Amino acid sequence: MDKKFTKNKYHFGICKEFEFQAEMDIKYQLQLENLNNTNKFSIVDFKIPNINAYIELKSRTCKSTAFATTLFDKAKVDRWCRNNLFKDAVIFIAFAFQDGSHYFIKYNDLLFDSFEKTLVEEWNQINYNIPLSKCISTSDFINEINELKSNSAHVN
């Protein structure tokens, strides 16, 4: 049995997506298009309407203070890089921790190349070890999104 896609993990992921989407809308007036409503294997979880930006959400069952780094699947990044849809897109990874903390990091190939990588044999997966110190807070993330929207409005 593939340990990556158990029913419980899938259910946990979907519930966290709905919670995240509601929180972004209610607290920050950021409406997100949940791409996994129709496709659980979508390459990203959310599209930010009206700009070329996406969010991949990773839920964590530990507190944000448990580790200095968090893992992210290198194969997913490789899929983004091969997909023309994301060629000029801005992609954020959101980490949602059990204690309610959210951390965000914008994908950048040079930055991610600098991160240590770890093979998790149980999952047969290579992961980036992303330092939480390189991530930004929710308010800084919202500021970046608003700046992207403002720049996009000037282009149109």
C-alpha cells in the first residue's frame, strides 16, 4: 500500500484546504480559487484570481516551533518547472501548522537550490529542507499579494 495517499491523509488535506481558504477570505479578504475541488491531483492547490499566482498548501501535524525546517517534495517543484502554465507564475508554498501558525515562501529556483535535500525512504521521496527563517508571515504574504495585484492593475 502506498503510504503517501491514504484515505486519512487525503481527508486531512482536504479539510485543511477548506479551513485555509475560509481563513484567507474571512480574515484577509483574499478569495482563492480552490483547484482541488475538482482535481485532488492538481499540481497546486489554489489560484489567486486576477493575477498569475498560485498557492500550494502543506498542512503539518506538529507545532510551528517543533522544528527549524519543514519538508517540501522536490518532485512537485520539478513538475512546476516542466509545466508551461507556471513559466511566468508566482508560486507560494503555505505551511499550515497544528498551532494555527502559517508560514509562506515564494518559489525561487536559486533559493531552493541552496536548500539541503533529504531522501525520505519511507515515501521514496526527495524533499527540500525549508528553513522557517526563510519564510514570511501571513501579513507579509498578503502585502506581497496586494503588491502583485497593484502591479498587475497597472499593466492592464
